[in-house]
Amino acid sequence: MQHKDQQSAIDCYAELASKYAKSILIDVRSSKEWYDDGVPDLSSGSHKLVLCEWRKYPLMELNKKFFFELEKKIDFKKVKNLYFICAAGIRSQEAASYSKKKLIEQGFDIECINVSDGFTGNKNGFFSFGKISGWKASGLPFSVLKQPTYEN
């Protein structure tokens, strides 16, 4: 049984794939992870994926501008659910909890849901009872980002 604030990647994708859903997926992994492992592909639903680092690579220090960056990318008046995803569900839980508090402070009643099995999944018995899980392992669509090129 899943808690209201925890969902699997498969359940998250089912919600996001609905053209009527007022939901957004926030990928909180580092930019290095986005380029190395890919990102969820939600091309069937416009503007449903937001990339926003919770912890900055390479030191993995907390992104102090995280919520400010979300505010610039998301119109919270048009959203019912925010799904947070990282590699295995730890950082995304931190980001979801933090964001929920900030949204309540601003008067928004938006669900902040952690994708508990993450993008690359986990094999930890605590999370998934020893099963391999996650967005990629579940066969959900993803795409590889092209590394930015810098011109002189």
C-alpha cells in the first residue's frame, strides 16, 4: 500500500500521461545525472516536466535557490499535484517536503508527491522489498539530453 505522498514511477506516469491532469513532474537530480542518465520523456503532455536541482553537482550542496527557481518555472495557480523524482527517492522526498511547507506558507493547497522508486531505481529492501524498480527499469519513456556545447 502506498501513502498519499508516495507513489511509484508507474503510478506517477499514469497520472502525468492524462491530458486532463493538473500535475507536473519535477526532476530534482543534478544536471550531471540528467545528461548521464537521461530524463523522463513526457512529450505526450506539454510542459509537464521541470528540471530543477535540489542539490548542486559536484559537491551535492543544497540549492538555496531551489524554490525560487520553481516559482519562475511553474504557475502554482494551475497545478493540483507536484511529483518529485530523483535517482532513488531520497533527495526527491527532501525536496517534496520542503516544497510542501513553502507552498502552505504561500496559501497553496498542492499535493507534493515523492516518486519513491526514483528514476534509476533502487534495490534497497526498505523501499522496494529487494525488487529493482524505478522509471527506467519500469520501461517508462525517457530521453537523453544533448550535452551543451560552448562556443568561444
